[in-house]
Amino acid sequence: MFFGGFSTTREVRLCPAGAEYISTASSSWRIGDSSVRCLVSGGQRRVLVLGACGATDLELGRLSDAELPADVAWRWPGVYAVVEEHPDRTVLHTDPAAALPVYATPWQGGWAWSTSARLLARLTEAPIDVQRLACSVLAPSAPALAGARTFFTGIEQLAPGSRIELPADGSRLKITVQWRPDPVPGEPGHQLRTTLTEAVALRVNRAPGLSCDLSGGLDSTTIAVLAAAALPGSRRLDAITIHPKGDESGADLHYARLAADAHRRRIRHYLLPLTAEHLPYTEITAVPATGEPAPSTLTRARLVGQLDWIRQRLGSRTHLTGDGGDSVLFQPPAHLADLVRHRQWRRTVGGSLGWARLRHTSVAPLLRDAATLARSSRRDGLEDLARRLAGAARRDDGRGNVCWFTTPPRPSWATPAARRLLLDAAAEAIDTADPLPGLDISVRVLIDEIREVARTAAADAELAAACGTTLHNPFLDPRVMDAVLRTPIEHRPAVHAYKPVLGRAMQDLLPEAVARRSTKGSFNSDHYAGMRANLPVLLALADGHLAALGLLEPADFRRHLGQAAIGIPMPLATIEQALSAEAWLHAHYTAQDPQWTTQPSERPRA
């Protein structure tokens, strides 16, 4: 389900195979049945709303003849983009979360744009961007290194939360940042409850067949009970809890049952047992080709098994998850530096003590790092990151992480060429002006993280679409993100607290034990078991595309894989990122390329 179009002075009759034009006068197209609302205004200006948008027809009608408001891409519930088509330019309004990422590339004297980077790459025959690939494998927790790069050379991600003009003459993009999460007075709980309720209700109202995760964690349980409450009449929500086959004793299942029992009139609870065929790493190279490596690549077997079961057993083709809640609701350790900057000394000490207890570390280094970070800028953080990547500065010890950017330990299997690419990326990031200067450090850190999670969630949605299911993550709605990030410093939770804002906001709908839950289940043992079970296949991937691109040393990588499979303690982040990237590259090179055609499926009449 993709959108796209052109901004050019040329007459364009080109679109991807299987696409249809949105209107007779438009060069914009869509693939699939995603929502499009077309507002034709006076003259030659057209306004298109692409994606799920909760605005009423009356509200959208008011936009036809007026200049669009700055917040048009996040004013209403949903994930959507707004497009203005003019004879001399196309103007794109992007959502601030990047939950519907939009990409662009120069094309034959003008611009081509799409919500699929892969489609644009096929249009321009763009090769893989090896520098972007190196950043994703070796520094996944520092998305600032990638900037606007995509995994395809020359295909650029358009700035989230911005108004972007694509001049028809192919001149430079004109970018105006529209969204900035300056704090607003009041506690965050009410706004979070309101925006999340509206985000869930929008999906429920548009889905005749609906299912939802019910993992027992706070995030998925919240989405499930809100979805159940939004269902009309006597309809009940199909909620699914996965668990190891033969073991129903886990804490997650206990809490899921508490929630289902509390809403038994509105929730129909199903248990889905997982077997060895659902282990992580199973058949990871069977993933479909997507615009970038999807987060669920390594757990593909579990995702596909769950979605197939839901579709065949329950008839559901729309599925809700609680994914994204961790990124939106957790407070990063950089919050300690904000407390220092705002001279909230008692909360600084209390928060540092709580974080030190949680991470089993000393409080003195945390206080020292918080004071240092409070005096730094984002550029300072990027320069420090560059020094660490070059091995010329103190590395993160993994215990406090009170800094702008964290990086996993550099693996021995990374080649010198890969490390040079990281340093090149760091140099580019340092020279790029921050589009959101002056925000509190923790807020700026969260923006990067949420956007990374929301954009990659779009790749997961592509995996689900290949199974015939539409996947939704309401926590990643731009209005939910906006409500949380505008919380003033005095109302932000402590870094060691477990989502207290969500617990308080939902306490009347959740069983008390669920609302107070301060832990969540772990699938780490499954990952080790899956690695052991699939080790021969994973070892063979060491001689794949990443090695051919000069990013990893196959012998060292195989040695690390073997050690990890037998349980030798080591960071798995870079190993897993490398395997995800290798699986993605395999899919990219083996799947049939998307085709472009001058014959659309059917050109609309209006």
C-alpha cells in the first residue's frame, strides 16, 4: 500500500505496475486500497490526504480554498500525509513521527516522490547505499548518523513534520520545519489517554475484522482494552496471547488473563502456542523485499505464524499491536542532564539513585555524566560519537548511558572499510544543522528514537501486508508522540520508572495488577535457542552480500556466531543487525524488481 507522484514540467504518464492514478488531473498514484481523500480547490490546485486520517469531511472541506495550517499533518488522529499539487510545484506535508515516511529523488529534470524508497530506487536504477547499510549494522542506536539517507543511493527521506516543496524545474527542495514539541502546561496523562483513544478508535471504525495483541504487558493491554471499548454494539475483540507450547505458567500469560477476564464481555481471548518452527532466525531469508530491513526479520517465523493463524482462524485482516510504546513512554537517561539544566537538584539526585539501583552501578559517574551532558550541544554529542567510533574517546560502559548517542561495542568482524564509512557518516552528521535546536536533551533524543522506530515499523507493515494483514501501531500516531513530548520538565517521569504516565492514564480500564506492572516478559532464551537451531544456515550467511560489499570479515563473523550460539556472553545487537541486513539484501536481490508502466490499472474518472 504505497503512494507516489511527480513534480515536473513534463507530461507524466508513468506509475508502478498495479497502481492507479488518484484523479484524472493528477500525476499522483496509489497501490492497494489505502485511503485517499481528494479535495479539488479553485484554479489548478489540488489537495490530497493520503492514509488514515480522522478528519471529518467538513473539517477537510475547510482546507480546500485556504492555506493549509502548519499542523495539518498531525491535527487529526491517524497516520497520513497531505499533498498539494500545483502546476509549478508539489508540496508535501509530512507527519512528525515519520510513521508514514515519504521519499524523493531527482528524476528527469524534476522530482519523483513516494512512500516506498524501493519503488523510487527501481525508477532510477539506484544501487544500495553502502554507507547507510554500515550505519544500520554497526551503529543502530545512533540514527542521527544516517540523516536523510535511505538504503538506496540518491533516494532521500523527506524531513518529518515539515512542509517540503518539490519544484517542478528540479531545483533544490524547499523545507520548512512545521512541528516542534515545545512544552505545554499540564500533566501528560489526560492528553495521552485522549490521543491514544482516538488513534485506536480510528482503526476500529475502519476495520470490519479486527484482532489485537494481548501480551500481558502494559502497552498491548492498553491498546486491547481501548479497542474493545471502541467496538460498536455487542461486538467483541479477538485478542491473542502467544506462549511456549506446553507452558502456560508465564507471567505474561497471567497478566493477559487478568485483563481478558476484567473485560470478558468485550474481549474474546485466544492462546496461540509457539513451537520450534516459530523460533527466531528460522527461515529469515524468506522475508519479502521491503524498503529497508524490517525489525521483525529475525522473528519472521513467529510473525507469519501468528498472522496466518489469526487470518485463517478468526478471519481478521487488520491487527493492532502495542509496538512503539517503549520508545514513546520511557524516559531516556539524558533526562538527568535536563534536570541539571533546569536546576532541579533534588530530582536529579533522586533520579540518579533510582537509575543506579536499576542498573546496578554507582551513582557518582551518573551525576558526573549528567553534569557534563547538561553543558553540551547535539553537535558536541556527534563529535564525541565520532571520537568513540574512531577509538579515540572513552566508550560507553553500558551501565549509565547518560549521553547524546550510544553505540554498541565495535565488533572485530567489522572491516576497516566499514569503520571508515561510519566516520564519514559522523562527519556529515556533524556538518548538518539540527532542524530542532534548543529542545531539552531528552526530548531531542526521544525524537530520533521514535522516528527510527516509526519508520522501521513501516517495513514491518510490509511484512504483514505480504501475509494479507494490515498492521497498525497506535502508539506511533503523531498526535500521541506530540502529546507525550510536550510534557514540561516538572511532569516528566523518572528514568527508572516503568511507564507511570500510561499506568495512571489507564488505571480505570486496567486491572490494578496490570496497571502497576513494572516488568515485561523476555524472549532472550528463545533467541539463543533459535540461533543454535539455525546455526548452519546463519554461518552460511557470513559469506553473503555484506561480505561482498566489504562490510564484514566472514571468518570472524562465523566465530562470533558460534560463540553466541553456545551461550558465551556477548552483545548481540550488531550480530542481529548484520543478520537482518543480510536477509534484507538477499530478498532485495532475489525478488522480482517492481516494474513501472505507462499503463495504470485503471485511471479514475474524478
